[in-house]
Amino acid sequence: MLGIDVGGSGIKGAAVDLIRGDFATARVRIPTPRHSTPANVARIVAQIVDSFADIDPDTPIGITVPAVVTHGITRSAANIDPSWIDAPAAEIFANQLGRAVVVVNDADAAGIAEVRFGAARGADGVVLVTTLGTGIGSALINRGVLVPNTELGHLEIDGFDAETRAAASVKTAEGLSFAEYLPRLQRYYETLERLFWPDLFVVGGGVSRQAEEFLPKLNLNAPIVPAALLNRAGIIGAAWLAAESI
Ligand code: BGC
């Protein structure tokens, strides 16, 4: 199965071995076009797909986007080009590639990958995966079943859209130390906990590489652990969700 991860700076793809839950080939990456409309992104995705010679033409390709996706239509564009709002993304990709695609939210893909193969493997009950990056993405998974498009990065907390206070990009933009960032994460995760009562939190995004700086200091009832698959999670989850759709 092939998974493609459309991000703000790069579009990445790899063939995925869904038995092992890991890449079966090296990853191919092409920078995201500056004018990242669905049509422009679809052209780059086609270039990436073409670079994989032996992909079965009859199996769908999983593609993540950093937006709400309902029935193949992208519904939001918090940190991407506004032209994605209400765009028939699945149709645009399918026409460009000449094959079936499954388009999913980036955090949903990362979340399902962590549950199947990563930090939440074997976890019982409700798992809440959040990705701290440019924005905050979320995936809510109960006993292995994903509730898509939860968008918990946009919870309003203390009058703010949560991701504008607690995303990793905000830590960088405001030059916050971990000590200064921590109270924002505490407020965010305690709010999530009060509303969803997960059995396990998983935290992804680049900043989770430094998880020891903040995760052990959060005061929550549920365990909170760093993601295991890091930047492989989106591609692996996209491939998984595409396979599940068959
Ligand atoms: C978007 C989500 C996305 C997340 C991570 C948020 O701003 O609304 O759809 O999953 O960023 O990219």
C-alpha cells in the first residue's frame, strides 16, 4: 500500500508494509508548492506516486491532508491554502492519478498508526492522540475504531482557539522555554481530560522528540506518552486507512 502525507512544507510518500507497520521503501519527499492549492498539490502527489514503479493500479492510495475531510471533500483550511475549503479533494486526486484514493485528516492517520503499530499498540479503551505542530491535530480512537475529524486543536479554552496558544509552532514563534510552554500544555490537556476521559494520551509532532522536557511534568489522571512513529505515522496511517476502505 502507498501512503502520502501532505504537509505544509513537504509532500512525502512511501510504500508501507501493513504487517510490520513500517515503510517498505525509502521515503520520497518533494517540497509543497508555494501556492498549495488542491490542483497544485495533486500534481506533486502524482510525481511521487509515479516514482514508485510496482504499485498495484487497483489498490487505492491513502493521502493525508491537514484539514477536515468528509466524504472526500476537504472542509477546513486552518493552516493551509483557503482553496481547500469545500474542495472535492478526493475527486481532484483521483482524476490526477487515474486511480482510487482515500483522503483523510493528517492527525487521524497519525492516530490510527500509533494505535495499530506505535505508542498505543495494544491499548484498551479510549486513546486520544494529539499532534503538536504548526497547529494541533487530534485523533480519538475507541477500542481501535477512529471517530474522524475531531478537531480538538480548535477547542476554545480561556477565550482562545487552543492551537494558537499550545501548538509547537507557537512555542517557537513566541520563543517560549519549556517552563513557559508547560502551563499552556497543562491547561490544554486537563481540558481534554475533563471532556473526554481517555485511558491514554499520545503526543506526536516534532516537539515530542523532546517529550522528557514536558510530558512527565503534566499533571493528569491518564498516562501521557510520546508518539513512537513520529514523522512516519501519517504515511503509515494513510496506507492503513486506504487498505481498510477496500
Ligand atoms: C487543522 C486540523 C489538522 C491539524 C494538524 C489543525 O489546524 O484544523 O485539521 O489535523 O491542524 O495539522
